[in-house]
Amino acid sequence: MTAIHNDHAETDLILRGVLRDVLGLRAEQVDAFSHETGLFGHLPELDSMAVVSLLTEIEDRLDIVLEDDEIDGDLLETYGALLSFVIAKRSDG
Amino acid sequence: MQLACWSAPGGSEELVVRMGPTDASVRVLVLPAWFDEANKTRHFTIEMMRELALLGVASDLPDLPGCNESLARLEEQSLASWRAAAASAADELGSTHVLAIRASVAIAPKTPGWAYAPVAGKSVLRSLLRVRVMASREAVRAETSEDLLAAGRSEGLALAGYRLGSALVADLADHADTASPLGEIAQAALGGPGLWLRAEPDHDAAQAKALAALIAQGLQP
């Protein structure tokens, strides 16, 4: 149980790092993200070009592959939605 | 700084930016990042070379055939043609070491040196495909990465403004491993996020200094 929990904490940390680096956000702002924090449509930094960089960087740093049909509005709606998706994807691989 | 020419094996005359002492016994061949990443890291790369020069290290940044100021057709390039070009640049310019930036790890000549934040051709291609798929989606055109890739492998593909030939598309798609004999310099060693992640071309003087210092340190006997 602890191992699973640690895994999630690691994914959470990496994902926050990707958002900080790709969107050029301050660490304090990203650290304060909750599951409900809105992403696409809420963060002005996250335009459609940034979405591409974000997805590519998530793939590289978390060693997962995101398919075209997995990428839709819901995926980037909130931080919690993105985190849950990435955690599920990591446990698949 | 000096602007010079060298000849690529395909017969094209290519430009090279040369920095540092002209009589240096050590010359670092700097192979640039590719496509969109090349634009975003150009300023950083040049400033890093300036920093190297301040440390007494000479370096050369050639244009890859079909890129930047090159008059060669990008469509006709492949990893093999870029590899041959990099080897011939190293030879003509008297490079003793190489610094391969990002995807250039795939074409580095057999010279000692470093791979900075290496990335697989496959990731670069995926990113380019994604730009196209997302743009098509906004235009309510149904295109998938898979179909585009299949078409690109046989006929070539225009992605994010770059006209890639079928050979380069296939080479990129098949290049999944960034392992190389070069010493890897991870982005984390530069103390900030990679400049290719920025929305617009930008610069970070501290990172340029940090990379130059790591190279100069690695050159110490």
C-alpha cells in the first residue's frame, strides 16, 4: 500500500515539475495546485502550442505514450483529472 | 566570431559560426537542436559558445544541410545524410570534441564529447505530428498521428512548416534510443528548465554559462 502511495507522490511531483517548466510558472503557484485547480482555459500560459510541449514533456519525463484519442478537453480540465489519468497510464505500462 | 563555409557531402556549401581562438588545439563541434527547438535554443547555443571562448575553448556551430541558412533541400535529408554531414564538418573544421544538443545525439560523429539533454528522433517527430493533429482538430479535419505517419513514411510530410522527406520521417520514427558513447549532460545540471520548452525563443545567461563551464571542466586533462 505504501509503495503504491509513494508512486503516486512521485508522479504528482514530476507532473508539477513539468507544468512549472513548460508554462514558466512560479514553484509556489504550482505547489498550491489542488485537484480542482483548472488548467486549460484557466491558465493563460496554457495555449494550444503549450499543450503540445506539455504533452511531449509528460511523455518524456514519465515514460508513457499518449494517444491522439486520449487527448481531449477533459484531460486538461483540472490538475486532478490530468494527474489521475497519468497515474492510470503509468500503472498500465 | 567568424562566419565561414564548409562543404557537406551532398555537395552543398554550408555556413558555420566559429568562435574562440583560431589556433586552439581543442575545437568543439556544436551540433544544434532540430526544427522548432533549433529556433528556441539558437540564442542560448551562440551565447554558450561565447562563454566557451571566454574560457579559451574554440567551438564551431555548422548549419545542417536543409536547416537554418542552408540552401540544400530539407526534403532530401535523412539521418544518414546528416550523420555524413556532421562527420565531414568535424573533419573539415578540425573538431576534437562534439557537443550534440538534443536530437543531434542521433547524428554525432565518432568524436569524444557530450550529449546535452538528448532526445530521441521519435519524440521530436511525435511532437511535430501532434502540432499538426491538434491544428487539424481545430479545423475539424480528421487526421490521426498514425495515418499521417504511414503517409509520411511513403510520401514525406509537411509538419509545423517543415517539409520532411519520407526517409527522414522513417528515420525519426525509428530512432527511439538516445544512448550514445557521449557523456550525457542532463538539463537538471544547468539549473533551470530547457529553453526549447518556452513558448517563444528566449535566452538564459546562467544556463549558457553553466553548460560552457561543464564542457570546459570536462576538457581538463
